[in-house]
Amino acid sequence: MEKIRTIITGSTGMVGEGVLYECLQHEAVEAVLVVNRKPCGYSHPKLKEIIHADFFDFSPIEAQLTGYNACFFCLGVSSVGMDKEKYYQMTYVLTMHVAETLSRLNANMTFCYVSGAGTNTSEQGGSNWSRVKGKTENDLMKLPFLQVFNFRPGFIKPIKGLKYTHSFYKYINWLFPIGRALFPNGFCTLKELALAMIHTLDRHNERRVVEGKDIIAMAKAT
């Protein structure tokens, strides 16, 4: 496997922390840069952290964003209780600014975006969040990255012991084995999601949506 030098966003959230945790353990990953608004609380020889408040303007830190061949974009907000314009800014505009900057600075980068099950790439009908995520997926595919993968996990089983796991998971984790047996496309583990992202560096010039079953399969790839 190609040695991976990855940028990770969202590492102070559940998904991003899990992806960071697995990257720090994985022998194929040689360097990790996390860009956060606040410290993630991790220390590791592979790890570098940039604290940067404004994700709509990366120009002050651009010089530190070169030399990477992957971005695992795990930053996201819930649409619950958020007005449509704010959600659009925090989901579409922010993601595209980061992605456009990285695609300009790193010609051979693989970009992995954590979207969500039910995303609507027609950008018509359905819920507002699904249309905004769909537009984000569509426009990421147009950027000059080497590869783009839009991951659409449903229920994600967290990694035990990590600090940013949502507290409600301790009440609903019992659902996972039942859901996995009945609806395997909608249930994956956070470890599987992270490994699937890591394994994208073994692919060749792909641009694709990665659904639940694909996540599980890619996680097993060697």
C-alpha cells in the first residue's frame, strides 16, 4: 500500500476521532495533520495539529497544507434546529472551500467525504439536508483530485473507549447486531469506516459513492 499522509478534519467529533485513532494505529499511515478549532487532545509521533478558527478562510495556513496525498473530511453539523441558510453555509460552502484549497495545493490527493445514508444527488425533492449533501457530493466530484469518495454510512457503531462518542450510543448500541443482520447496508462500525477510507489509497483514479455494504467490503480489503 502507498504510504499515506493525510489531513483529517472533524477530529473533535465522534467520526473524526475514530478515523484519527485508526490512522494513528495503521502501519500504512506515516503522517497525520488535524485541523481543528480546538485541540483534539491526542499526542503521537505521526500527528501534527493546526488550530485554526476560520474554516471559510484557509489562506493563513495554506503553506502547512502541502505534501499530503489524502484528506479524510469528517467535519459535519446536524441540520436539527438549524435554519436552511446556516446549514448550507456550514455544510456546502465550508466543505467546498476546504476541498478547493486542498485540490489546488495537492495534485495527487484522494478526498474522502463523510456524507450520509439518504443523500439526494438529484438535488430535487426530499429533505433539505439530503439535497445540500447531494450538491456537496456532486461538486466534490468535479474538483481536480486524483480520487473522490463520498461515504454514506447509516448507523455507525462507535469505537469503545474514545472520548467524543455521543452519550446516547450507550443506550442504542444493542440495536447494532440486529440491524446489521437485517439491514447490512445501513449498519457499519466506525473502525470499518476508517479502514475503508485508509484503503481508498489502494484504488486507482476512482470517483464514487460508497454505501454501507461497500464500506464493509472496502474495510476488509488488503
